[in-house]
Amino acid sequence: MTAVALTCHPATPCNGIDRFDVGIHWITATELSLHYTIDGDVNRLRLPNPGPARRSDRLWESTCLEVFLRAPGSNDYCEFNFAPSAAWAAYVFKAYRDGMMPMAADHPPQLTVRSTRSRFELDALLSGFTESLRIGECGRLSVGIAAVIEEQGGARSYWALRHPSAHPDFHHPESFVLTLGFGESPSVSDLGSHH
């Protein structure tokens, strides 16, 4: 599993997190696994208690872990949101922030949440999205990984592999910096252009 580090947008500092890593890998040509790990003072973060998995909108208004998937060269992409409560959402877009529609829920994400005072972990297993993106047999994806973290006082910070704009924007085309092909070594494009 490839692990990558998320960084906090400079306009939205966060004091409760020491490190934020995400592991990602293909399990099969149609199943993708993500493992989010937050190390720090977890008690400072607003994390709702785990509950039954259910589809829910507007999860990004509080703590929400996210992944964006796109077939290389395509304008279409999908967005998955995962809340610490095990609520989730999935959307498809025709282009940058355009044509947003709920993704068919034939295969809802499978979420597992674990939390201690110093570590929060969320595992997500995704399947059934490859047809929406018309991904070929190579299973190659351009990936953006991100998160909204709400602290107990209500402040929110925005985390991603890359922050290409002055304001947090997880949908930005330059946020899709991880290339992941089934059976191939993943690669991350140059991350030196943080703003």
C-alpha cells in the first residue's frame, strides 16, 4: 500500500494534528482501499461517534475525509466523502465542479473507524465506481486525497496532497496528483508547487 502525507492549507492552520497519512491501493481491478491515519491530540477534533453506515449529503460541513478519482485525460470525476460517524456520500461530475449528480449506490463504501486519544483511523473499501469513470482494463486513475477537519471550537482546516490555489479547493484539476494503476507502482507528481 502506498502511503502519502496530507498537508494543511496555509490559510487554515490546525493545532490538533501532528501527522496525517493516507494509504491507498487496488485490491482488485475494481476495488480500491484507502486507509486514513491522523496522529495528534484526537480529543481536540470534532469526531461524531460511529453509527450505522448511511448515505448523507453535506458531510464536508464538518470533519470529512475525501477522495477524488478521475480517469487520466478525462474531465469526468467522482468524489467520495467519509465521515467519522460512518456516514458517506458519492458524487459524479462532468467537469470541474460541473454537473454534480449522486453516484448510484449499488456498491456503498464499506467503512471501518477506530479512534484513541492519539490516533484516528478510517478504512474505506470502494467498489462499483470504475464503470462510472469508464476506466479501462489498466485500472489507471488520477487521484486527489483531501480532508476537512473540524476542531472542538468549530474551526475548520483543509488538508490535501496539493493546494494549487490561494483558497482550499479540492476539486481543482491540479489536485489530482497521485497516479494509481492496477498492478503498477503508484507515483505522485511533483508536490513542490504548494501555494
